[in-house]
Amino acid sequence: MNNASPFLETETASRVTVTFAGAPLDLPLGANLAAALLTAGVGAFRQTPVSGAPRGPFCMMGACFDCLVEIDGVARQACMTEVTAGLQIDRPHEGDHDAG
Amino acid sequence: MTRVDLAIIGAGPAGMAAAALAARQGLRVTLLDEQPRAGGQIYRDVDRAAALRGDLLGPDYTHGATLTAALKHSGVDHVSGAVVWAIEEGFALSYTKDGRGAQVMADRVLLATGAIERPMPLPGWTLPGVMTAGAGQILLKQSGVLARRAVLVGTGPLLYLTAAQMLRAGTPPLALVETATRSDLLGAMRHLGGALRGWRYLLKGLGLLAELKRGGVKRHVGATGLAIEGLARAEALSFSAGGKSHRIACDTVYLHHGVVPNVQAARSLGIAHDWNAAQACFLPRLDIWGQSDVPGIYVAGDSAGIGGAKVAEEAGRLAALHVAQAAGRITQTELDRQAAPLRATLARERAVRPFLDRAYPPCPEALAPADATLICRCEEVTAGDIRNYASLGCVGPNQAKAFGRAGMGPCQGRYCGLTVTALLAEANGQTPDATGYYRVRAPLKPVTLGELAQMDQTAQDAAE
């Protein structure tokens, strides 16, 4: 359990290691990736391409696209993805916003 | 390529009930759903979660297990994890599953795409840590995840239910901040009439409020001047209520002021929609069976107009019965005979809507946001930008796209469409119907070249 996280986890599941923005994280196998990242204390999943503002999960049902992450170079909705071992997750558009 | 009698999009209450009934009438059904397991959002992951936390989520939730059980029929091909991105004439439904494109052909299509949260643009609503109350429900149902320090903001019975579940789970919300006023509730009472169902809803709501009070959850009503503060993430909610200014430090803000139909698929087919003033949203124009003005395309459940899970279930069955009759499986007499009890239940369940719509009106300052508030989350367009476009001659949402990219980001207008229509209608002194809505085109969800390439292979394999 991550006490620094704003979210409390009530289930226990076997854990697998993934990386988020290069840092290793142990997440529950088969869990909803967005829920698992939130519980692990990840707040900002990405920055917007327009202003670089931080964004995290908003709708949890595949409609808002605010939880977009990059997995193996492909933009994916974290809330529509299940945790599997070895996922390499990055923030999309890192550093290529207009900033203006 | 597979050809079926009926393709259904969405495995929520409407889609599941329709699939089971259609299969029992001998129809071949394909049920396409984005989620890994059936249930929709209201019964999300019910087969797994009912056993783990059914007590917490309550019998209204665990009821969904009866619908998932009925799906286990040889006539139903339930394709989970299927993201539909195009519906074309004939009808051809294109979708991706596990990174591969695929297609199914169907004589008739039922759109059971459910609802999305009504957009609630407030200052700071795009900060990480701000989510919809529905998202909070999904976190709890599917993942057993609870927010430790949350404030619930907005209006509607879902906020009471969410708060009560959080309380029962040992993580009560820091506060329940309602934008509806006591006079909204009193004014709604006269809509209850003799509808017993309505009184039951009212009592259920009062029961939840009593539970929250006993649990010490602080409640504010008639809140105005709402703003979420924070730089990199939500840190506090500020507002005025009861003649005082308040600021509540928190990590999570759950927003909710009702849900609206998810119209993306219906819009992409060119189905006629009309503005519904009571629900403050557009609804697809349907006949009494749920069939649209595009023959062979049906819409049922919350995507046809907000009625809740029980209405969705019976409306799904009604559409499935009509499909069975149109496909020659049952006679007109049999159709009418089987439809009668469904219609009776629908009438009973719908009787409560006028009360709910009146008691929990959408938050006014989120319907007409301040100029500086972002209304298009994807392209970061403000309410003031839209008003400015109107002053430059912009009359409709599709024109607004050209002015400033509102609605052109990855969510394709799902969370700004109604706001853009409302802002332009207000600024131009037009009705929402005259102002219109975004033209929605395929792909309904992003599809990669790799997925398309895989689909060609599938189609070739099928042809060989």
C-alpha cells in the first residue's frame, strides 16, 4: 500500500513490475492501469500538447482521453488498459508542446 | 465475414437485456463492448465485484449479475474489449480488439452506448485529482479503490450514493457540496404526484442523507462561486454557501451534475436529434420501439435519453422484440403481447424523471461558465473564446471548430459539445436546435494504421 497516494486500495493481488516515465512501479496484475497508477501515487499522466498543463484520469470509461499514456510507442487510454508484467509506460508528447 | 441478425453496441443493462431476449427468439446476436467484462458502467465488473464488495455497493448494483448470467446463451457472441470505430451502410461495424481490426455485418443494429457525465466546466476542472463522480464509482466497483480525502461537488442522487458508499468503506468524503437549493427540492415535490415509484426514490434519497448525517459528513447546499484550486493538481475547493465563503483542502474532487446520452455513434449515422429542455441535452428521435429515422438502427437505454438502469433494461428488451418481429421470428400479435408488460414497467420507472430533473437541476455556473473557464479540455478553449467566436459571426459548433479547434481533440467533443452549443445559443439568441451540435464522423475512436493493416489480413483470410 502506498500511504502517500490520495487513493486507498482495498484489494490484494499479485504484483508485477512496470515502468512509468522510467521509474519502476509494482502494480496489481490484471488491474485497470489508470486505477493502479492513481493508487501508486501518479497524479499527472501526461501534459497537454497545447499548453503543457498536467492531466490525469477524469472519466475512467474511455470517453475523455485525459489518461492517455504511451505504451511501446503507441498512445493508449490507461483506463482501457490492463496491467501486465513489463509494461513500459511513458508520458506522451513529453516536451513537445507549444508552451505558448 | 460474419453476418448476424442483430449487432448491439454496449453491454450495459440495455445491451445485455436486448441480447439475451433476441437470442431467445432465435436471432444471431453479436454484442460488442469496450470493457473486458460485461456490465456497462452501472454494473461495471459485476461478476467479479459483487462477491468482493456487493454489501458495500448494494442490491441495485448486484442486480446486474442477473443480466450478465442471461448473456450465456449460444445465440449471443459477446465480444469484449471491442472498440467500435465505424458503422456503415448495410450495416458494417468496424472495431478493434487486442490491436487488430475486425468487422461484423448485421441486418440491424442496436446502439446501447449509455451515458457520459454532463460536462461540468468549473475553474480548475482539468487539474489532476478532479474526476467525475462516475469515475469514482468505477474506481470503487471495478478496482476497489477509494479516494482518501475527497470533496463531492454538484447535484443529484448519485452524489448521495457515492458519499454513502465511501462512508461505509471507511473513507467518508470531506464534504458534500451541492449546487441545488432547498427550493429546488421543494419545487420538485409537486412532480411526485401519485407515482409510488417517485416516493420510493425520494425516501431512498432521504435515507442516504440521514446515513450521511449520522456519519458526520458535512453537507452544503446552494453552493455558488465554485472553483478548484491547485497548480499541478487539485489542492482545495472554494465556494460560497449559506452567506459564507468556504475553502476545503482536499486531494480529490468528484464532480457530478447529471448524465447525458452518449450520442457519438448515433450522431455518426446521421440520426435526427432534438433538444430536450427537461433533460437539457439532445436526444435521438425514436419511435415507440426505439427505432431511429435510419431504418434498422435502434437506440435504447441512457443513450436514448436518461432513464436509469431499469428503464434501460426494459427499453433494450422492447427494441429486441421489435427486431425479432421485423426479422420474421414473431408475429405482430406476439410482439404486442410481449411488449405490454415491458411498457407498463417503463411507464412506472419513468414516472420519477420529472421529479429528479426538477429536484437536481444542472449547476448553472457550469452550464454558462465564466469567460476564463476552459470548456474544451483537449484543445484548451475557454468559454470566453466561444463567446468571442459568436461575436465574430460563429453560429454553430461546426464553425467553432474552424475558429479555434474546440471539439477537435482526442475526445472528439464528448466533453465540450453541449457546452459549446449552449454558449453559442445564448450568445446568438438562438435555440439549441437551431444552433445544432458537432457533426460526428468515423473513426469514433482512434484507430492505428497497424490495426487497419491487421484488419485487411482478417478480411482476406475470410475471403479465401
